[in-house]
Amino acid sequence: MNIVEVFQAFQTQDQAVEYLETVRWRGHPICPYCKSQDVGRHASPDRKGARWQCHKCTRAFAVTVGTIFHGTHIPLRNWFLTVALMLNAKKSASSHQIARDLGMRQPTVWSMMQRIRVAMANDPDQSTLLHGIVEADETYIGGKPRKGNRRDDDKPNKRGRGTKKTPVVGVVERGGRVVAMPAKGRDVSAKGLTKFIAKYVDPHGTVLITDEHGGYHKVASMMKHAVINHSNAYVDGLIHTNTIESFWAIIKRAWYGQHHHYSQKYMPLYITEACYKYNKRKSVDAFGGMLATMVGA
């Protein structure tokens, strides 16, 4: 759904609750406390049908119990609009912009967006190993180092490996999914890269393509490994890292154009958002899929 479709479909809270019930329970409501299916609508007339009663444990509940919506005082429509705006912004959207669009406080929207990103990190598809032709690479996120104080100091800014920027490592399956995250402890050594690749890439039936960085040489003992030497060429038939480079471009456009700064604490969530949207780019109902992930359906 785009922003207009969400706005038109959920004019009231009841409509949003009904849609969330459909996404979470598929017509078979379950008590979130005891998992019993022996439930019925709550009899209280002032709840407008939003509450349910479990006949086994006798507890009342709503569809939001046990989800990121539990206890929120923000209308579900605002949550849905925020999800739609985030999903449709290929290079991300800032909390300031969404706050202006929805007429809400920026800190509130920022908190909502972070909770949505946490839900993205729990996407069950992340547990599937990548296979086939897989590209691996790392990039560096952060501000450009300052030049010298003298105006005639033409020493170029250092880029890539060896900077003080935060390294982000990633693997992408040609035509498929991507997994990326900040390197733990800023470790982009052979040991760190090999451990990352072993965790997310299926060694059977996989050809891993990397650049000439020596940190990737150890993976040759785990799976088939092809190298593109960028000092000679960027493409050699099927051997290239253009797919992962294109994903890094999306990450950096989000940083430069929208967020401008990632703290060490929250950077993994911003990277997660980019990965989730890339992985769902072919989905016919990314909005419904996102809500299903948010409610654990």
C-alpha cells in the first residue's frame, strides 16, 4: 500500500484493528496468554469490538497484546502511515520529515521508527542462508576526515580501509537477498570476515565473489571463491561486485541525504532497514508483510 491507499483504507481505529486482526490471526483468533482458541468478543459495549475474552484463562486481550503496538496511545493509522512512508522511501526517510507529514512530535516518530526497525531485524527470512552467486564486500560509513588547516594543503581525504569510519560488511545473493551489519569491534580482519561469511552464506553450491582484499582469502577453504582485481578491471564476465556496490550506494544515499549521522548504538537498525527493504523489493504486499512481521504472524 502507498500512503494514499493507507489513508483511505483506515479512516477509523476500528478499521485498523480489524485489518491487524486479519493479518495476525487469519480468521482464527488465539489468546496471546495461554494460546487457547476458545475465545470470543468481549461483551463490554464501550470497547467497540476491539477486545476479546479467553474462556480458558478468563483474561481479556486485544490484537495488539504481545506486539510493538501493545500499550501505545498512538492511533494505529499513524503507525500504518509511518510504515508505508518508510517502506516506500528507497533511500530512507527522516523522522523529522515523517513528523511534519503526520503532524506529530519528532521524538515520538523517531521512537516509532526505531521500534519498526527492530521488527524488521526479526524478519524470519533472515535465517535462510544465501547461496548461488554471492558477492561479499565492506564499506565505511561516517563523515569525511578534515583536511589540514592550511588552504594549500591538497592532501586528499583518506577513503575506505584505514579510515576512522565505521566498517559495514555485507553479502548479497545475485537476484536475491542481502545481509549487512556493522563489523563487530570494527573487525574487518580475515578472521572477522570469514566468521561473518560462514554465518550467512551456504558453502554448498555457492560461488563467493570478492575484491582482492586479503581478508577474503581464507574463505577459499570453505567454498568456491572468485576474485575481481579492481586495479585491473571492475567486471570480468560474471565476476564482479557491482550488486553489493549498488546496495552500498543506497546505504550511503540514506546517510548523506536523510540521516547525516548514525550513532554506534543505533547504526545496526538503520542498516537493517535498508536490508529489509532491499529483500522485500519484489514483494506484491510489502505493507502487509511488514505488519505480519510486527505482530509475529
